[in-house]
Amino acid sequence: DTAVSQTPKYLVTQMGNDKSIKCEQNLGHDTMYWYKQDSKKFLKIMFSYNNKELIINETVPNRFSPKSPDKAHLNLHINSLELGDSAVYFCASSPMRGDPSKNTQYFGPGTRLTVL
Amino acid sequence: AQKITQTQPGMFVQEKEAVTLDCTYDTSDQSYGLFWYKQPSSGEMIFLIYQGSYDEQNATEGRYSLNFQKARKSANLVISASQLGDSAMYFCAMRLRGYQKVTFGTGTKLQVIP
């Protein structure tokens, strides 16, 4: 029944490593997102894909690379992890129909990344 | 550019009382959507309520209602009959028509006191 799922829920790793976070939604939505929530709870969009096509790419280091194999999946790969990458990463999805301003985003449970 | 402002970093409310969480927004667009999300200590983001800029009625969802004042560009969340489980961070957000990006406010931490 899970609508938007992410794996893993927790990720602890050393500086310099490469890691991936996976996201899947079973809501039939066309658009998926990655957000970063910092220690002060500020939520900032990183990327958005619509039907596997990148439509939003905020100012994010190119060590972060999203990949959407199909419209139900959006993965986030991070190269050469740095201490400042420690945060909670949320995946979200929303439909793409009619007036986009009406389309609600539904969030996954988040992945807490800790870089040591 | 769009901006969401939540001026209350933290609030307390007595159980069973009503509470209003403030949200103001800034946009020159006429068509937009406003959202409120709840984030309990467990971390998930839970959608609560939506208000469209052209909606004439204030949105309501159970104990949640949105006090929408378009001229003042405010979209305050009202929680009636607060419960202990309402203790959480609350985020206001806005999306413009024709634009996939959603902008979030900095959040308000609500604590319900027994």
C-alpha cells in the first residue's frame, strides 16, 4: 500500500564514498522530485523529472546525479560524499494534469544520510 | 520569484484549544496553489490541506482549515481542538500555475501541552 517508498531509510558512510538512494511510487504520477532537508529543517528542491525527463535542476553540485529509469522510479546517486551532504533526502511525486498549481506532492519517508 | 514566510518558529497550544499557524506568501502571479504539510518527529511529510488562488471558499479538511486572505497574501492554517498528536513541524508551501517547482516556508514547530 506504500505510495512513495525510499530505500534505504538510514545511510551512514565515509567521506569520499559514492552512494545511491532509490525511490519508487505506485500512485501512477508523472512527476517525481528530490528534496534536501537540512539540519534546520529547511526543505529545498534539488531535481524534478516528468515522464523520465529532467525538468527542474536547481543549483546542486554535479556530484549529485538523478536517474529515472521509468516514470515510477527516480534514483539519486551521490559521488564523492562530503560532510555537508549530511541531511534528510525526500523523494516526492505528483500528478501532472490540468492546472499544475493544484497538483499535490506526496512524499516518501525520507532517507537520513550521515557522512562521517 | 515566489516566497513563503512563516514567522513563528515555535508555538505552544493547550490540548483541545484551537491554534493558528501563520503563512504569508509573495508572488505576482494570479494563479497558484497553497499547501500545508505536517512533519511529526518520525520525519515523514504528510499533506494536510490545499487552497487554490481562485477558490472562493476557505479549504477545510476535518480539524484543519485554511484562512485564506488573498488581498493580504496570507494562508494561515487553523487547527481546531488540538490533540497531542498534532505536535509537529508544519510547513506552508506554494506552487505557481504552469510551474512544477514548489517553494516551502521555514516551518513552525507546534507543541501541544496536555
